[in-house]
Amino acid sequence: MPKTKAEVVEIKELAKEIETVKDVHLTHIHDCIHRVEDELKENKKHFNTRIDKLDNRIFWVLGLTVTTLAGVIANMVV
């Protein structure tokens, strides 16, 4: 328990500062976190489409390589 008037005043000032932090700063941080989440979702969509395109290219190259190899083996046998 506070014993002096100065301690009571200090406790009231600390309570005001805590309210300010809760009202202003935490709200600002909360908004920033939501903005970052939205940006991450957009980046994830972008990279997923890029990876899908890269997968398709890899399968095309793999298919052409196997087809070419099969053709070379067929020519060697004949």
C-alpha cells in the first residue's frame, strides 16, 4: 500500500501511461501485424504461381529428355 502522497501520484501517472500504451501503441502494433499478414498472403499467392510454372517447365524438360532418350535407344536397336 502506498504511504505517501507522492507514491499515490506516481501510481496514478503510471496507470495513465499504461492506458496510453494499451490504447495507442498496442492498437498500432495490432494494425501493423494485420498489414504484414495481408502482405504475406499476397506473397504466398505470387510464389505459389511461380513455383507451379516452374514445376510445369521441369516436367516438360523431363518429358522431352525421356522421349529423346527413347528415340536414341530405338535407333540403336534398329
